Amino acid sequence: MACAVCPNEIAKSPMKFQSPKGTRDFYPAEMAVRRRIEGAWRDASIAFGYDEIDGPTFEHLELYTAKSGEGIVNELFSFRRAGGSDDYALRPEFTPTLARMAAARAAQLPMPVKWFAIPNFFRAERPQRGRLREFYQWNVDLLGAEGPAIDAEIIGVAIAALARLGLRATDVRVKISHRVAAANVVRALGVADESIAGAFELLDRRDKMAPEEFTKRAAALGLAGDALARFETVVRTRVQITDDIGVLATTAGIAVDSLAELVLLRDALVAAGLSDWCEFDLGIVRGLAYYTGTVFEIHEASGGERAIAGGGRYDGLVELFGGPKTPAIGFGMGDVVLGLVLADRGLLPADGTELLPRPDAFVIATADPAADAELPRLVARLRGEGLHVRHSYKATRNVGKLLADASKQRARFAVLLGAELADGRVMLKDLASGEQRPVALTELPALLRAPA
Amino acid sequence: MACAVCPNEIAKSPMKFQSPKGTRDFYPAEMAVRRRIEGAWRDASIAFGYDEIDGPTFEHLELYTAKSGEGIVNELFSFRRAGGSDDYALRPEFTPTLARMAAARAAQLPMPVKWFAIPNFFRAERPQRGRLREFYQWNVDLLGAEGPAIDAEIIGVAIAALARLGLRATDVRVKISHRVAAANVVRALGVADESIAGAFELLDRRDKMAPEEFTKRAAALGLAGDALARFETVVRTRVQITDDIGVLATTAGIAVDSLAELVLLRDALVAAGLSDWCEFDLGIVRGLAYYTGTVFEIHEASGGERAIAGGGRYDGLVELFGGPKTPAIGFGMGDVVLGLVLADRGLLPADGTELLPRPDAFVIATADPAADAELPRLVARLRGEGLHVRHSYKATRNVGKLLADASKQRARFAVLLGAELADGRVMLKDLASGEQRPVALTELPALLRAPA
């Protein structure tokens, strides 16, 4: 097709284009769902006193290779600028950016720093249920303070957002472990200090390998026979907050003192009113290399989906990026698995358009001669006052059809411009009750703004 | 540094990392400014009845090469997935995504489609004032309807957002041209039909070349001597909405009918109350190849910055992406130049933290024995009610210092937990007036929620 006024000849045949594999087009209904989830994340963050931040969508590749969490490096989308020499990668997670930002302003930032962000992230892996190549994720981090009350606060923010979305403690489980307690357990079972990291790695990957492979690797770490059996028991035991943590110690055959971190955390969770939502699960490892203390994941209660959220304490990371030694804890919660869980529980409308903002008024010009001239003026004036105002783009004068359009677009009121305009008045029709009455043009903004 | 409980040895020397050139770190103050701008964009969009959409952050490279606007193809960040065969590019603009999305659902979408989006975009060009490698941009598009009233509506949305941010008609100019009217002018000046596109391209690039170069190229297109002088005059003449468009025709030595599109547009702009903000300027071309009718740019009034916004009618684009022939108009408004203009006009606070949400309450445990136990419970309960609640992370019991912290964090109220707890009461202190009084714990949420 050649255009009379365009400088370029453009291709003749229409091409079929699709969004890249593992990415999403957000039409209004899908976007409304995304905004609803983001709104709950934002409201929970603000209630807990967190300030929003963001970073670049791509970073220097070295920012991700620095902490050498291998699982992530292989999944990066990386690139260079044509003619440039710097390697960049689309952000696969937020913590490196956050640690870099905290390190860069460590001297000025009043501690504790409480930040949240709702960025998009990118993973070059195979798309599957709950896992896309581009997704949105809420990140909440608290830097510069430590202790069980802080860890409980962070867990509390995550729970607050889930509660705002309609989920209850029976719908999800916050599964909590602690790297120090877990290290004490494996050490007590006979794993040498230098093999503890290997034991965590094995634990994290146990569902991805055959049982014989697992047994073989466990033996190489010093876990065999009775020790391996006790290890298996411990990592499969879920301890409710009201349970006696001593039972877990007995199961593992270790001193209760080894699990002191869990006891402190339990008391903080109880004080913050979170007991119902949480349980201890030493099988939770979190793959990322940088966690140092409390780690947790939030799962749908039946365990049928991937983790809804995951996080933990990473006290070494800000220092790694050039800042001072800074205690830190945080988590990420993605939109994809959460969306699946909410839909499964009937907590999202079947049609997301129900979540779109409702028009305050739908303005209709009747056949009256003055109506056509007044319509654009009135619409512009009402919108200038901040009201959400729509009108028809059809040529029809059929008021019945136009009122049907108004209802279809979920307008609260129809405003009919007709013979009353001569007296400076219009007809105001409440589309829920069907009542209509003449009102002065000057009163209109206040009437449209009144709560339903 | 080696961590006792982590699986990986991590690098010893702290590294200095920076955000990539031409990208930004948004600390809370900067993020609050970005959210303020985005809020004005969103509110204006909704007032005008537009629904929010979004697309992937990267698209197939072919989506951008398809319409062969050369200026943009050279500025793309493009990449492949390791082991993959598809070429992708970070989105440099939104229109191709929008046209693709509209084409994909053309059969189901009720027309007109009114969509807005606030995505980030990427340009691999040299960063300079007003121009970054990653920026945020508001896009507003109306598809499936045409005519001057539609064009005026789109221009009205852009102006509504600027007005919400505090800008007035004296601060900015909406400079409007029309490709049909402009084509009529250059044709009347002697440019052959096949050279009209070349004349637009020359006009768009005239500030980027030496005057001799411009004169030489103009002559090649058939513009020399008196015709060139008239061309220069026409593209430098700014016609106010209240001016007689006939004067421009006389200047160009062409029939007023040639500018009929501008006359219709003027009437629609007047009806929508936009006259003060707009002017006609046939020097506005917009580089992009796909515009077919009205084109416009919004500039700071003195012309000292790059364009705040730009857009126009692109009736051929949805068809290009496989949809039916669909009239369409839209614009983009970036956050970078707009931010500079707002700051220059004093319309942004010197410190963006003033824009952050204010805490409803700052809870303080006094030395009373019951206070420490009650604090986490009360804080959790108030946050559960949706209130924005903070407390100190310091060990201090100095109530004066803690009240100073509460004020510094801009809390509306301080809630002091002390001896009154025995009666189920706390002290509520209004931090603006300094007044304080005992209130029942049960009353607290309602009192904190009351408007200031």
C-alpha cells in the first residue's frame, strides 16, 4: 500500500504478528486484573510504611554475575548496544538492583530503609504454568535492622496483601526456615562444615532428581543410613506455630538450642498475629546463594502450584555491592502464580472489565437543535472537573439505543441534552434506579460527584 | 567473604556498580515524582473514557522493521535468547504494539476503541538533555472513528493531563499540522506528487543540516527561488486558532480550500474549549512514516526544550498488522521533558518526598511494662484495617525523640502506649496541633481515619 502523504512505501501484504513467546498482551480486562493485584501490593506496602522505588529495566550483566547464583545467570536475556562495548541484561530479579542502590547512597540513607517496588522481570526459560518470560513482581525489603520482629514484619506485609485480595490463612501457607537452624540440623546429623552448603543445594534440588541420585549425593556429603532417614524426616516435617518446636529437635536428634532461631521467630510471629498463616518447614531452602538467615516461601495450601512468593534475609549483599555491612531482608511475589491462585479461589471476576473505573456520566444529545453544539462544551467542562464522562460516537438520535449504550458502559448517570437547555437545564437520569429529573447545568458536577 | 551458611563463596572486594548509561534509579523522592506524573496521565485518561492496556516490554524485531521508520530502527536495543532463533527488540514506542493488539482482536473489539498505556520505552541513542535510553511514556489512542471532533478529543486528553499538573495555556503550545493540508501547500508550490514525501522528510530534518545543504535538497524537489521563500514563510508562520486561516493560504499563494482540513479542525478545537492552548504550524511534520492526517507536537512555550508530546492520525497501521482498515489517532507524552518543564515552572516540589503518602499514625511504646507487648499487636491490627502505621526501630525510650521521629516522618498522629493501657486506652496526639487526649483502643481506627 502506498500512501499519498507519507514519505515511505509500506509493505503490501498484511503480516500476522504475535507477542513473543512467554509474554502477555494486557487488554483492558487483563490490565484491570493486573492493576487490582498491584493495588493490593501497593496498599499493603504503604500501610506498613514502605516507600516505592524502581531501577532500570536492564542492568550491567556483571550485576547479576557478581553474586554468581548460577540458576539465574543461565536464564538471562542479555544484549549489547550496536557499536557499544557494555554487556547488559534484562533484570531477572530486583535484589541486585536494590543492593546496588542502597550501597550507592549508604551514607545518606536514614536506617532502616523500607522500600517496595513493583517492576517487571525477565527469564529466558521455557514458559510453563505459573512461569512466563516476562512477569510482574512485588518486592519488599527492609535494610539496616534485624531480629525476629523485623523478619515477622516482612512476612506480615506479604500476608497483608494476600488478605486484601481475599485470601485467608486456610488458602495459603507461609513456609518458614532459617539457614542457621537448618545448618545446625545438618551439622548435628554428621555433615562437615564445608559440606553444609552442598547439603542445602541438594535439598533445594531434591525434587528434580531420581531417588537413587539423591541417596548417592547425600552419602557423599556424609548423610547415609540413619542420618539420612532423620534428615528426610526433618525436612518433611511441618511444624505449626502452636506446635512444640522441641519435637522437631527430638526428631532430628539434636539439642533444642540448635533451633533457637525458630523459637524467637515463632514468638515474633505470634505477637504480630500471623500464627494462623505460618508454619516451619526446614525443607524450604530457596535456591539463591545470598540468603543468610530466615528464608520463606508462600504456597497455595494444597501445594498444587509453584510458590506464590519467596524471600529471606541477605545480610551480605549490600556490602558485596560496595556498601557497608547492612542487615537486610526481603521477598518477591509474582503476579502469575498469584493470579492463578486467586482465579482458582473465585477471587477475581470472570470478566476483568468489572474492575474498570465506572463512568460518572454518559452525555446524550437529543434531537433538540441546541444539543449538538452544547455536547462537546459540556463534556469538556465536566472532564475538566475531573469527572469520568463518555458519549456516543454514533450518528444515531435514538435515545433508547443511546441509553442502552450508557448502561453497557456501566455509567452511573445519563445526561440528556434537550429542550431544557433553553433554561440552562438538562435531564439527569440515574441508570440504576431509572429515575430522571431536570437539573441546572451549574449543579451537574456536584450531583455527578455525589457517592452512589 | 565466605558465608557460614551460603553454598557459594562470594567475591571479596566490593565492586562499584552503576546503573547503565541513560537509565535512572528511582529512589523514593524520584519515584514519587514519577507517580505524580503518571497519576495525572491516568486521571486524564479515565476522565475521557479511555481504558488502560499494556503489551510486552520486548517484541519481535520485525514488528518495528515492518513499518520501516528508519529513525527508529537504528536506535533499537535488539537481542536473541541464548540458543533461540527469534530476534527481539526492547520496545522503542507503543504504536506498533497497539496496532498489533488491535489487529489481533479486530473482530471482537467494539469500536471506537479508546486505549491508554503508560509503558517504558528504550532508545539506544546518545543520552542528552530530555532524552534517555529508558523513559516512561503515556500513550493515548482512539481507533475506529475519525473526523475533526475525534482529533480534537485526543488533543484535549493531552491538555487535560498538563492542566492537572498545573501547566497553563501560556506555559505550553500545542502545535498542529495536517498532512493533507501540508501536501496541498507543497503541491501548490510546485512540488511533484512523487516528491511530496521527500519534501516532508526535508522539512523534518531542516534543523539538522546546513542552510546550503537545505537549499540544494529543496531545489532537487522543485523548490527554488520564490517557491522556496514562500515554503520557508509558510512553515515558519504560526497561526493562532482565532486567526484567519486565509492569511496562511495567501502567504502560500494557494486557495483557502487547500487548507479545509485546518478550518474543520479549528472549529472542533473551539467547541472543545482548547483554542487557547493550540496553534497551527505547518512546520510540524513528525518524523514517523505512518502518519496520514492531523499531526501535532506539544512544546514548552519558549521552545527551549524538546517536544513534550507528539502524535497524529495513522489510518493505515492496523491494516498493516493484519487488521481491517481502521481509522486511528494517538499521541505519546514522555516523562523526561515533561519533568524538566514542570520543574522549571516550579510545579514539582523541591523534594519529592513531600509527595509520598503520609502515615496516619506513629505508635510509641513508653516505659510502661505493658507497652512493649501491646505495640506489635496494635500496629498489626491498625495496618490490617488499612491504616498507614509506623513505629520506631530504635531502642530508645525517649518519648520526645520518638515524637520528633514521628513528625519527621510526617505522621498525622502519634499514638502513645502507656499506663492508660490498663483501662484499654492510649494517648492520641495530633502532631499538627500538639493536642493530646486519651482515647479507647476500640475508637482508634475511626479517629485515625477521620479526614485531617
